[in-house]
Amino acid sequence: MHVSFEAAKACVLIISFTIVFLISTHFFRRKIDDMGIAMIPSTLIAFISTLPFYGLSITRYMEESQALFLGLDLIENSHEFALGAGLAVVGFSSAFLLSTRLEQQEYRSLFHVVPGLLFIYFILINADVCLLFLGLCIMLMLIGEYLRLSGDESPISQIAKRMLDSALMGSEVAGYLATLFFLIGVLIVILFLPAEYAIGSIIILSIGDPSAVLVGKRFGKHKWNHNPKKSLEGSGAMFAVGTLGLVLFSFEPWVAIVVSLSATLFESLPLKVSDNLIIPLISGMVLVSLLG
């Protein structure tokens, strides 16, 4: 089951709306030293920027939005969606409450495991809903990162800083949190792969990769020659957990082994690109190569 064109369009527009909104807000903040006021014209500009995709017609925008909403089967699956929404709220709330209580690496892993499991849950119900939920997550991450770097001291900015600062490492302090690349990687596999393959890629990324980091940090004594930052123990954990996760999701054991091993070997490389982006792409390509 692939996502529909309408849902893909809506997801992309959510992201483009957010980007235009943030650029406009940044521009207005140079003139108006008030984040709240600067956001008002920025919202209008961002909305206008989406209208060309609807032939500059608000009527067409409303009609397509209504058709998309009706096609999501929200009424038929109301209990499942309510549960998913509840889990999402609990997940975000937990991230805020645990931001100052967990060790940094454990907290970073939480940023991958919880969203990853939620994405899998929503794909199983309705892939279009999952795509829209993912678009909203990317929107919140982009806004959160802007607020973190903006120097604004409003309550919303303080919440964003508390949630994100606790997960920052190295160059991310002045750049973007790795979770953003995690979300982009998930977006690509959901857009271009069948639901089953997308889920397999997300399993490797959301539970396999964090296992490598957590085990490697605590027990990693034997380092890879080609990348001393990664350990054999961490890679072994990623391979084992990823394989088990794929098998539990009904992939054939040999497929699970090949996919997990491929992702693990790429994760061990000293890549210049975030492995949160590379891992789901590699996993997805291997699944397509093996299963067609």
C-alpha cells in the first residue's frame, strides 16, 4: 500500500508552509522585536505561498482538503486514531519531563524509538494519516529548532530549548538536531516505498540504530579499524536487534539478516552525512533489491 498523491501533496505543503513561515518570521523579527507579532504576517505569507498549488483558488483548496480528510477514514478507525493521538501526546509529554532526568544518549534514543514506533503504528492503520502526522512532526521540529536558535525567551521557546538542548551533541549546537534527519529519512521511505518496506526501514532506524549507540557507549571496547568512533559491540547490538525486529514483523529470517547486516555495516562507516538519513535509505534499497 502506497500513500496517496493527495496525502503526499499535503505533507510537502505542510513542510513548505513551515519553511516560508520561518523565513518570514526571521525577516519580520529584524523589524519587530516581538516573536508573537512577527508570526502574524508570517502566517499569512506562508498560507498565500501554498495557494499556487491549488490554482490560486481558496475554493479548490477547501475542496481538496475536505476530500483528503474524508479519504482518511477517521470515523471508521476512530478508536485506533484516538489511541495513536493519545500515545503521541504521552510521547511528547514524556520527552519534556525526561529531558532533564535521562542521560544525554538515552534521551537522544528516546527521540528515535518513540516517533519510530508511532510511525509504524499509523502506517498499519492508514499510511496517509502517518504521512500527515510525519509532516506535522517535521513542522514542529523545524519550529522548535528555530526557537532554540532564535534567542527568544518566551514560554514556548523555553519549552523547545529544554526539550532539544538536552539532546544536542557537537556541531548540532549551532546546527540541526539529528532527529530532523531521522524524520527526513522516514519521510523518503514512506513516500517512495510500499508500506511493508517502509516499516522494515523504520524498524532498523528506530530500534536498531539506538541499540548500537547505547550498547556501544556502555560496553564498546573493541573499535572498528575504519572508524574508531564505532564499536563492534554496538554494531553487534544493532544487527541483533534489527534482525529480531524484522523477524517479529514477519520478514523472512534470511531477509532480516541481510537487511540488518547491510544497514549495520553502513552505520559503522565514517560517513559525512547523518546516518539517520542513510540507514533507512540503505535498508529500503536492500529490501527492494531482495523482494522486488
